[in-house]
Amino acid sequence: MSASGSTSWSSAGGSAPRTVAEHAKAVASLLVATASEDVPLSEASGRVLARDLTSVVALPPFDNSAMDGYAVRAAEVAGASEASPVTLPVGADIPAGRTDVPTLEPGTAHRIMTGAPIPHGADAIVPVERTDAGTETVTISAAADAGAHVRHSGEDTAAGQVLLTAGTVLAAPQIGLAAACGSATLAVRRRPHVLVLSTGSELVAPGTPLEHGQIYESNGTMLAVAVREAGATAELLSFVPDDVDRFRAVLAEKAVAGVDLVLTSGGVSAGAYEVVKDALTGNGVEFGKVAMQPGGPQGAGRLRLDGAGVEDGVAVATLPGNPVSSLVSFEVFVRPALRAAMGHPSPERPVVSVRLDGALGSPAGRRQFRRGVLDARAGTVAEIGTAASHLIGALARADCLIDIPAEVERVEDGEPVDVWLLDA
Amino acid sequence: MSASGSTSWSSAGGSAPRTVAEHAKAVASLLVATASEDVPLSEASGRVLARDLTSVVALPPFDNSAMDGYAVRAAEVAGASEASPVTLPVGADIPAGRTDVPTLEPGTAHRIMTGAPIPHGADAIVPVERTDAGTETVTISAAADAGAHVRHSGEDTAAGQVLLTAGTVLAAPQIGLAAACGSATLAVRRRPHVLVLSTGSELVAPGTPLEHGQIYESNGTMLAVAVREAGATAELLSFVPDDVDRFRAVLAEKAVAGVDLVLTSGGVSAGAYEVVKDALTGNGVEFGKVAMQPGGPQGAGRLRLDGAGVEDGVAVATLPGNPVSSLVSFEVFVRPALRAAMGHPSPERPVVSVRLDGALGSPAGRRQFRRGVLDARAGTVAEIGTAASHLIGALARADCLIDIPAEVERVEDGEPVDVWLLDA
């Protein structure tokens, strides 16, 4: 039992630390897969497609011209050349968007624009550059193969074809495709909603003066931003009542309104009168150690809120209070869980193996996540700052986490290490 | 002079095609560097820092305890051990946030929590685990070196130190650092505002039925999303008046209201009555060919709007109308220009060299951007779809562009090619 006085992992049979993988699984299990919701195309960027998208139209929807030019019967211009041009009367003008397309009579040509429908009877387009661009008659100085410059209906996408499969992350090209196929909305996975709680009597809002002994609140702001960057929505509650019953009432109210996860940082140490700890302990949330550094003290569970109308309670993850511990814990446990809950195909950060620039010691039995700066060109990573978990300045200048396995006690200069890319 | 009848590049001395680099430079030169604006921390994610951020406080702001335990004079516990513990009276309780910290009288200890200020007179912290956790007296069973478990003021960041340099892209760690240093807002580069125009009589809004000859509007929606993904803001005008004077009046109104770029797609072909072309030609916007595929026909310039109160006119880039041409042109010319205008340190897409899976022919004299699917593990890329510029289905399943230089006419299977990573 640690000095924190918290409930330890019951599933671990006492106070044995969990591995990173065990706690990651425990946090992920708190979040259920989010449901589908329809959003306008303009709001679909970055979202995960909830269902296969099937086209109701073919792409192109009709045979159309790939060029500005003249729609002809290929056989009728088969002998055309610069030396021996063919002249045809121009029957009609077919701009893009014309819906009443006249049949091409034998021995004539229609003037046609890019994207305009191929008239019945025509089987080739002569580009305007191979003609005299006439409007009454047109003189054609090159032959055209049957099918030349004709885009056939369905050659990109057939009607009924699956355009995009569920789980696709949507960006401009996918949204453009959906629009081209006539979808005004897309079914995407709902974003999990996260309530971020910031507590601590030493905390002062940025923008106000500090007294000796006070620090600026940063974890709540930082975690809310990180939640949104992960694709979820965040609500930051900086001032929660310091009465356990009122605190639980706030949580119950938020849970009923649809909170998928409550995220706290700090407030679960040995300090007396910690409202977060007091409200959570013994009510479904378990605390204990994870064999990692930074971020050893963790908690997770479903908080029972009897009588609140939230049958299964509300999912809670408690992160340690040091800023670096807090954000590293978020990266390791919460971000992948949130992204998995919304069906993201790559919930984890990209990991690459590079050579360590320098040497690092690492405590036995604890997986380390050190802050690094990658030199992608050289294929190396250097530590920035130290292992100390309060160095947020170094964290802010890092672009990756150096992941050192629990059993490794030293990595020598030039040895390979895995790094998690934070800005990808 | 092409068949499009448009003004050709005057700077190129006629109708000679521009290189991709020349046109990219022309488009980038239309956009001026955006100014600074202050935003709340919660809205700073993804933005580019406009000025160096200097801390007004040190981090930590004061010497504080790294552990829950007891603040002592190291010399007074120098002989402590399990066998020979030292017992001291406990003077005070110092939780985090206590601002009236009492001096440590010789021969006493103060109980102290993580993050609480070190009392005057103390020079070491004994962790609670090395004590009996007493509140009246405390029995200490381990010595402590001077400075043990003390975090010194400024050891992360000194007051007055530059925390983040101008040009930094902000994310959760940087925003957390700004909060920790007391900033409630951050000075970031303003997002360029882009007016996306969608015109074309063949276009129908998604969600409504198609007649033969009509297609769904997708370029405007797609480009507006792409603009936002690039970090700018977009306003989509799907229905612009088809009268040149009214069209120019709309542009003048938007320009006065603060449009940094007008982006059109299509509407500048040989088709008669093209309002975009008619409104732009001869008024500062030049049209011509760029030696690339897809995306050959391009236009750019500052549109003069005499009497509109917009002295320098409004920046315009006209993209071709085929969806693939349009988005590839955006990637090649517009996205880097927008990101450079807001000071982004990496305006370009990341480019990697991989081996081509398959062989590709490419027309001489035109730089090709083919759609590809990367196999990062194998270090290979395969083409998806063909060179045809209307295959938006293939574009939506691509994750990169294969960049084939203008002078290359064939790339053999296994040869290296550069690819632009679209989803990074």
C-alpha cells in the first residue's frame, strides 16, 4: 500500500503495479464504441465514417466529353487529315449542364463542351484544336477513334458501389467524393464527450497575479486541448465545489447530460481534503501504481452515482498532477482509448525506431517515456530535459516520446529506441 | 494561345507554359503574411505563434517539494537510519497552495505536500515513506542530502526566458506551458480567409435528384474543406449571380469585408458565358498553362475592383474544374501559399522517396502528380486509378501524390519516386 492511502487495484490482488498495457486496457474498457450521427459534409473533416458509403449514382453519371470540341461519328471523320479535312454542318451547341441533348443526325457534328453529355449517335469527340472551331460548319483536320475523349458513365464508380468503407477517416478528397455522388451528409462516429476537472487549492487562473506558493492552472487547459486534438469534445470545469456531495451532484448532472469520460489530474495524493479522491474512492474507481515513469499513480473505473439515473455510473480516469506526468499519461492511456471508441483505424501514435543520440539510464521495472527531439533526416532522437516530471518547458519543445521498455536499464549512444511521434 | 481564349501569362512573354515552381511562386506572391491576433488558450491549437513567448514567472515559480513528506534541515537528519531513527516535533502542515509558509525552526520538521513551498530554513524533504507519518512528532528513519526532493525555482524555465519562438505550431504541450507561465491568451497568426466560388450550370446541390446531363457540385465543398484543413477559414458561395457586374459587386463586397483569396474551380474553359472568366479576364488575373498534369490550365492575379475601396484588388486563383485537377492544383499551389502566409514552418506536404510498385509512363514536358497508395512498411508506392483527372473515386482512396518530374517519361518498377504524403 502506497502512502497515498488510496484503494489499490483489486484486480491485481493487492498493491502490485499494473503494466502499462494492463492499465491501457482498463482505461479503454471504460469507453464504449460511439454511435453514428449524420453531419453535413462541411463538418465531416477528420471524422470517422460510421457505415460503408454506397453511391446512388454512377460516376460519371452519364457519358460525357473530356474535351471542348465536337461530337461526331468516328466513322465519318476516319479519313480526316490536315491535307484532307472533313467539313460537317454543326447541328447543336451542347454546353455542360444541358439536359435536353439532341440526337446527332448522320453527317453532322454537335459542338460540345467538357463535361457535357455525349449525344445519342455520337461515339467520339474531336478536340477543338483539331478543327477550325466553326459554329455553322466545322472543318475537322484529324481522325478520331471511336471512344476518343469520351468519359463513360460509371468508369470511375458504378452505381451501388461501395465508395468508402466504414472506419475511413474523412478529409477533403473523401468529402468531395461523397458530394460528387450526391450525399449531402455523412454518417460518422459521434465524438466522445470528456469532462475535464481541474482542482487544487494552489491553482490560480492564468492572467491573474500569483502569490508565493501558488501556481497557474495548466493541466486542465492542456488536457482539454489534448482531448480536442484527439477528436473528442471537451468541457473544462476549473472550479468544482469542494464538498463531496456537491461534487458528486455535479458529476451526476454531467453524466446524465452525456459525458463519456471524466478526466482529472492531480488531487489524489496524500494531501488531506482532496475532494476528487474523497468523492471517487470506494465508489467504483480504483487507484494504484502503473510500472511507468512519469505517470506512476493512476486511477480508473466507473463511478457509481446511485439515484442519478446513470445506471452504469460514469467512466473516470485520474491522471497524476505533474504536468508532464499528466500529458504523458493522457498520451499513453486516454488518447488511444478515445480514438478507439470513435472507431479510428489508427488509435495509437505512429511509432518509429531510431538511434539514440546520447545515452540514457532508466530505472528497472518501470517503462519510461522520456521527451525527445527527433532528427528525421539523421534517423536519431535526443532527449530534451530530464526524467523529472515537472519540466513542462522541455515537454513543449519535444516532438516525440522515447519509449524505453521496463526491463531496460540503460540505452547506449547509437542504440535503437522506439519513439512516439507527437506531431503526426 | 490555347483554345480557351483566355489571356495568357504576360510575364512569360506569351503562351509559353509556366513550370510548377513558377506558378507556385506566382500564387504565393498574391498572399501577404497575416497579422497577429490574440486568442484564448482553448482556441490556440494548430495555430502558429506570432511572437516569441516570454515567461513573466519562473517555472517552478518558487522552491517546492517534489514529494509528500517532511521538510527538514538535512544536517539534523544526517545520522538517521532504520536502526537509529531521528524524531522531531512537527511544526506545521504545509499543503500545496499555502501562501503563508512558516519558517522552519531549528530542531523541527514541517509536514509538506507535493508542490507546496519549501519553508525558509528547510533544505531537504524526507519522503513520507521513510517516516512514521506522524503529525505531532515524526520519526525519520533515513538521512536526506541537502536539496533532496526540492524542486528549485526556475529549474525548468527562468523568468524572462523565451519559452516558445515565433513560428511554433501550437498544440497541447505548448498551450499547457503558456498556461503554466500565466498567459491567458496567445498571439497567433491570423488565419487567411478564403472565398470559394462554385459556378457551373451543370451543377446540382447534393441531396437533390439529377437530371441527365447534370452532376453534383463537389469541388466547392471539397475545396472549402481543404482550405480549412490547411488552417485557413473558408466561405463557400455556391450560387453567384451570372451577371458580370453583380458578380464583381459580390467580390468587391467580400474583398472589403476581408477576403485574402478568392478560389474558383472550372468556369474558365471555352464555354461561352462563363461568368468567372468574363469577370476576371483583363482585370489583373492572368490565365495560361502550367507544365503539369493534372491541372494544366491555371489562372492567378490580383483582380482590380475599381471604386470598391480595395486599393490593391483581391487575390484570385482559378483552378481547373475536374475534381482531381482541382484538388491536385490546390495541393500544389494553394495549400503551401496559405500555410506560408500564416507563417507555418512547414508549408509543404512531407515528401518521402520510396520505390514504385509497378511502372508508369508520363508525358514529356509535364510534371505529373499521380494518385498513390503508400506501403510505408515495404517502402513502396502503387498508383491507384489512372492519370485521368475525373477519377475522384481513386483520389479518395489515395493517401499520397506520386511526383514525376517533367523530364521523366517513364518510371520502371522498383525505381525511386518522390511521394507527397496527404494524410500527414
